[in-house]
Amino acid sequence: MPSPTETVPPATWTPLPTLSPGIAAAQLMKWIEGTPDCQFPCVGGIVPGKTTWDEAKQIMQPFTGIMGIGEDIPYKGIGGYITSDPKLSISMNADSTSIIQITVEGYPPSPLLRVDRILTQFGPPEKVFVSAWPVTDFPVILTLAYPNYQFVVQYTWTMTMNVEEITSCIQEGDVHLSILSNTGPWTDDFIKRQAFFPGNIESPFQSLEQATHMTIQDFYEKFKSIDGSECIVTPIRDWTTK
């Protein structure tokens, strides 16, 4: 034991080599795929609400040649684009003590995040929401919430429209994944705040049942094994301002 007058040196760690964008993207996808010991909400050994800021910085250090780390309180964060083709980014936000959110997004970041793979791996979501606009060239946004695994995943798909219906079929569109420290309650408003930036919080947001008259179990059975013909169909009248 050191005496009261002795100084104990701080713990040190050896920096790892900085990853190239291609290797960093492959490493991130391995993290998303997970291991028996690290499934959502764990990503690469980082667990929102448990992993400290300093621990996360150490784990993410090999990525920092292509990303940045911000130390400003209360906006501590790690993030940036891993690669631009296909677009892929990761960000982590922290409070004064720990990582509180991990966000991965891209077009498309990996088949690992495709809706059928998510459904196969994690089962039926607890909640599913649809966002649609009766305007040509606007997308349909599908939001799946998994409170038990502490993540929300969102798919942005192009759509077609006739005088009665908006139709959007499974495709390789934008994917937005948020892994959270929050363990509950996961209200509809809470999920919407994860799905949309504050400036877009007024975006339309209806439950799957309300928008399509399809149950979550129906959705799960339809989309867990795909051939490209699976579609979301919602009446235009349900999205017009009254």
C-alpha cells in the first residue's frame, strides 16, 4: 500500500493504430452484428448508461483519424462519417459521466440493419410507427421500437401515390439507428423524439395499426422473410390536414 505521502500514477493505456475508413466501416459492422457477450444496447463494448466517457473514448480512439471528439459540456460527443460511399456515420453523446446515446446511420449501412434482419434477430418490435406525406417525392418513414433492447431503428423509403393510397415497398433506403440509455417508460412521444430531429418533431406519426390496419404480428410475419414485394400501404385521407 502506498503511504499517504506517495503519489499513485494515473492508469495509462497504449493508443491503438488509427483505422482507415474501409477497415473502420467493417469494424463498425462487426460491432452492429454483435457477439454473445455484446448485443444491443452494447455496441463494441460500449453500453449507453454504463460505459463512461473516458472508456468510450479509449474504445473509439482507432476511429478518431476520420472522426472527431468534442469535450464541451453538456455536448460531449464522438462522431463523424466513417465513409462517404456508401454514407455511414456513427456518433455517441455523453452526459457528465457516461455515454447516453449511440447513433448509426447510412445509405444503406449494411444488410445487418435491413428490416428483415432486425426482425429475424430481435423478433416483433413492441411498437411500429408510420410517417407519410401526401406529396409527390416525399418518403415514407417506418419506425420500429425495441425497448427491451433499448434501440429505435428507422427506415426511409421512397413511395408511389395514387388518388387513394400511398404505397412504399421494402428497399435499400436510409437507415437511422439510435441505441439509448433510457430503460423506460418508452411512450409514443419519447419514441418520436428519437425518430425525428427537434425541428421536425411535428412530422406525422401514426401507429402501424392506425396507418395500415395491419397488426405488428402481421408486419413481422410479412417482413421477416422478404422477396422484394413486401409493401406498406396507407390511405391518403389519413394523412391530409383536416
